[in-house]
Amino acid sequence: MKPKITLKDIARELEVSISTVSKALKNSEEISRDTKEKVQAFAKLYNYKPNNIAISLKNKRTKNIGVVIPDIVHHFFTTVIRGIEKYANAKGYNVIVCLSEESFDKEVINMEMLANGSIDGFIMSLSSETQQKGDFNHLKEVTDQGIPVVLFDRITNEIDCDKVIIDDELGAYMATKKFIEQGKKNIAMITTDDYLSVSKARTQGYLKALKESKLGVDESKILKMPTMEMDEQGIKDFFDSHELDAVLCVNEIFAVYSMRLAQQKGLRIPEDIAFIGFTDGLLSKYANPSLTVVSQHGEKMGEVSAKLLIDKVESEEEEETYQTKILEPTLVIRDSIFH
Amino acid sequence: MKPKITLKDIARELEVSISTVSKALKNSEEISRDTKEKVQAFAKLYNYKPNNIAISLKNKRTKNIGVVIPDIVHHFFTTVIRGIEKYANAKGYNVIVCLSEESFDKEVINMEMLANGSIDGFIMSLSSETQQKGDFNHLKEVTDQGIPVVLFDRITNEIDCDKVIIDDELGAYMATKKFIEQGKKNIAMITTDDYLSVSKARTQGYLKALKESKLGVDESKILKMPTMEMDEQGIKDFFDSHELDAVLCVNEIFAVYSMRLAQQKGLRIPEDIAFIGFTDGLLSKYANPSLTVVSQHGEKMGEVSAKLLIDKVESEEEEETYQTKILEPTLVIRDSIFH
DNA sequence: AAGTATTGCGAAAACGGTTTCGTGTTGATA
DNA sequence: TATCAACACGAAACCGTTTTCGCAATACTT
């Protein structure tokens, strides 16, 4: 058990002042060759490492980024974290992860915990409860204090800050168009209620593609699930009451789950009914048949978010200009549709 | 933009000393009713919150936990993180997540970044490269400095610290026994090389069950994958060269992937060939057929790890006693075996 | 030899809190 | 009226750095 050594310890041992030690370790011009070598050798010998906390206090920079997300077991969020980690780590930043578990209160508590000096900025995606409530005061407080915030994926227009999203509307549009091109006539959509910003946008893309086509819109072909929980009967009824030949799902879980129910009904995929989901996760890759998806490029999203945040953190000027980066989704073709 | 207010600011405004403000906010007996009320009202009005960094520096406690794991996109690890988060948050701790990406160097760098005051303790699972190399000096250094460490899942005996694992051997034993009970005769195992502590233990459980039975061991029925990458041809050849009716896989990805290859060969699951995997993730749940797995109870593991760590961090005495908690795995029966 | 630069280093303030100890004021006691 | 607690507060040290500024001692001018 060898306790950490401090500047003071080195100073005492070498009979110089703390300031001298500090400067010597920074290779300052002020200090003579001799002294520098002596100090540096001693420091290396005893494996001196400066105390991060003291440094943080001094320059009011923690080199920590707070990431607040609704759920970590969701594949998309883990890929975003990975992207954030990657970029942040390369820049010498650590990532503090907090989970809101889709709860407004937890989101608020987590932000308050971190906002008192623990972090230099936030990267977040709003909890569904927050989006439903439409209460963003906790975000406002943080930005008012001059703490930079980057919102990704689940965002709000009520807060002025940098944002990163994919073009959800375009993704849904592309997917729907693909169905249409392949001759599908009865294209359904399975989504959540509109309170999630992404669900809303995706539904719009779906509608847009249908409106542009000769098929037209049939609102009854949109199934809105009230929660993220899987409602087996609801989906079965939906399938029974419509003659569908294609389904666009707002996430991969809905898609894979629905595929199974369709298969149980004796339908062949993609001949009788084709599927496209959102989120390019493990599930899509290993599903049977493998699922065609609109990839959201989570890792990229994380990197871009981290870059935006760190740029803001490290910029001297307090420019009050914010940007919204819109990433292009791509279609990853797999066996749940015709190739 | 309202900047953070400090004790000094309050003291100046109220024309009292900083110490008085500090004590008043802590409701100290020393301070008069009047002054306390005045100070507290002022603090509330201006939304004073103490600076975490200053407090950390003072009492040498950060209330941060460092979590270093090989991979975050792996479902098991995300559930562990969720468990850690849950317990840690309830205790007022934040979780700093670092990814080693299975690399020894990254693991070392991450630990060094955090070990200089940023965290009160580590919870980690070793990268595969670290387990292969058998070099644990970075862990030794940290424990030597008196920083508590808890290892989970991928552990080593070379470091004295608290550990949390599931009984991997028992899990594999249970699974294999299940196959035997159901009359399976040719039970294979698909695993990684033995350098991963968990793979080794699981293989042993598999062997133990077979030895106890009349079936006996056939080493050629163990397929060892050199990496985590899926080797389609390797698995196909394995299936072609053996008459198998059951396969135990060391994780769910191997299992789901192998199931698909088996199905492509025209085999029915579970009638012709049954599958059991490890890790109770999304993949198992939504696979077709859904996969029977040995559940590792990741969330529980995270909670237990966090509890062990925080207990140690907050205990005054430096007891040098370490415990290893062994969690019981359970079999989650799904459609890839007979019910 | 006197004055000026240069070099090398240390004292001290600052970051934002906590905490120990000391002290002036008050009221009660003898 | 002198003595002493109790009360209410402030000064200052401390946590481990960084950084400014001042000041010796030496070297360089003329």
C-alpha cells in the first residue's frame, strides 16, 4: 500500500518549493536544467501523477462529459455511447453515463447531480416522459448556467442548443418507397404514440411516400402502440383485420416480434409480407429471416455529438450559435424484403 | 446566463463570513436561528448548490465509480451497467464508463486516466487480451494505492479483491444435464478459446455432466472459435462432420447464428437438434425459435458488484478481507429445446 | 566599481468548499 | 462588580494544483 505522492511531498524531499516542482514538471524555462532533471527523475521514480480533482478545481474544467439517456439496454443507445466514448476518449475526456429509465424525475435528478461541477457538458436524449410532459426547465437551467448541451435523436425545439438527429422522415420515406417499388400495395406501419419525436417524424415519412404514390393513405393501416411493451393480441388483431403485404416498424423489436406473429399465421417473408424496421442492431442481423432496416448510424451520431460538445466546451468565445446536424439514414437490405 | 453562486458570494452579500454561511447551510448548532434563516433563504433564492469538485478535493471522495468493461454493445454488459447504475445512483454515486474494446492497452490507459483522483473505486471485467496476456500489473498498481476494485464475470485469481461471478461451470452443467435428460445423445459445445475465464469454466461444466452420464466425452464435439467473429464455414463443417442432436453455445450470438445454419441444413429445432446458449438477451427472446439460455443475471451482478464496492469505499477500516460472490445461474426455457 | 540584465527560485493567492479553534459579546452567577 | 459560561461568529488552515509576482544572486555592461 503506497499512497499517492503529491507536489508537496516531492518539494519536501528535494528541499525546493512546491512552485518549483510544479514548474519543473512542466518543463518551464524558468527552472534550471539541473533542478528540472532532479525533479523529473524523482517524480518518475515515485510515479507521480497529478491529482485530477485539484486540477479540475483550479481550471474549472473536469474533462468529464455527462451522458443522460433513457435506456442502456437498447442497442441504438449503446452504439451511440460507443461513438461518444471513442471520440471523447481520444480527446482525453471521460464519459459519465446516467440512465433516466424513461422517467422525467430521474432525468432531472441525474442532471442536477452532474451540473454542479462534475461535468463540462451534457449529451442527452430525452426520456419519453419528458417528451410527453413537454417540460424542459431542467435543460433550460443548465444552459442558462452556460453549460453546453447537445441533444441527439430525441430532441426538442424548445431548447437552444446543438442537436444531432437522423432524418427520420427520410428514413421512413425511403423504406416505404422501397416497398412501393417492389409492388407492395398494402403497406402498414407499426409505431408508438406520437409523443416520441422520432415516431412522429417516421410516420410522416411513411405518409409522404404513400401520398406521392398512387396508393394513397389509409390511416387504419397505422398501428400505434401505447407503450414499448409488446402487445401480442393487438398486433394479431391488426394482422387479422387487414390484408397486408408490407409492414414498416418504428424499431427492430416491433419488427422482429411482428415477423414472428406473421410467420405463425403461415405467411412467408418476404413473399407474402415484407418487413422493414428501424435500428440496425443484433436483432436485425440475427433474426430469421434477417431484417431489413433503416440504419440510424448510432456510432456516428455519438461521435458527431461528442465533437459538437467538446468543440463548444473548448472554444473560448461564447458564441450563441447552435447547429443541428442531420445525418442521413441508410437502408440495410436483408432477407425480410426482396433483394 | 446566470453563473453559479458560491459561498463567497453569499457571504459578501449578507456581510457574514464564509464559515458562517457554510455552517448555516448545514444547519449547524453554532449559528443563530436568525442567521440561518437568512442564509438559507438567500441560498434557496439564488439556487445555491455546492461545487462537487471542491467537496471532492476536500474530503478526498468523488462519489464516482469507474466501470471498465470490454464492450458495451454486448447485452450482458449493458444489463450489468444498469444494475450498477441503479445501486450506485441510489447511494448518490455516479458511474463513469470506460470501454477497453477487448484491448489490453486501452484497459490500462482507461484505468490510469481514472486512478488519479477521478473515482473512488473500480468495477471491471477484464478484456480478452488482458486475460490472454495474463498481465495484471495495472490492477496491482491500483489496489496497491488502496483503491478498491471489484472484478465481475471475467476475473483473475492473481489479484486480491472482491469478485462477483456466476457459477459458469454449474450453468453449463445444468444445461448439458437438461439435454441428457431429454434423451439427447450427441451433445456438442461451441465456445471460444480457453483464455476467457468464463469459457473455460463453462467447458468444464459441460464435460462434468457428460462424464457423469453414460454418454462420456468426445473432445471432437467441442468447437473452439479463435475469435468472437462468426466463422460460417467453420460451423458448417462442424455440423457436417458430426451427427449432433444438441448444442451448447458459450453465448447467445453463437447460438442464434448456429441455429440458423442448422435450419438451413434442413434440421428442425428442437426435434432434430436442440440449442442452449448463455446470456439472456434480446436475441434469445426474439430468435426464431426463441432460445433457451443460461441466464447470468447481469443486473443482479451489477447491483452486487456496486454494493461490494461502495461498502468498501465507505468503510473506515482497511480490512484486507475480500469475498467472491458466486451467483446461481438459472435456465430460461424457451422453444429451442423441448418443454 | 557601480549599475543593469538575466537567471532561478519561492511566497502567496486562487479555485470552493469544510472544519478547528479562537474570540468578542452577552447574560447569569457569586 | 468581577467571573464565567454560553452563544454566535470569524480567521485560518487545509485539500493539491497553477500561476503571478517579487526578489535574491549572478553575469554583463560601461
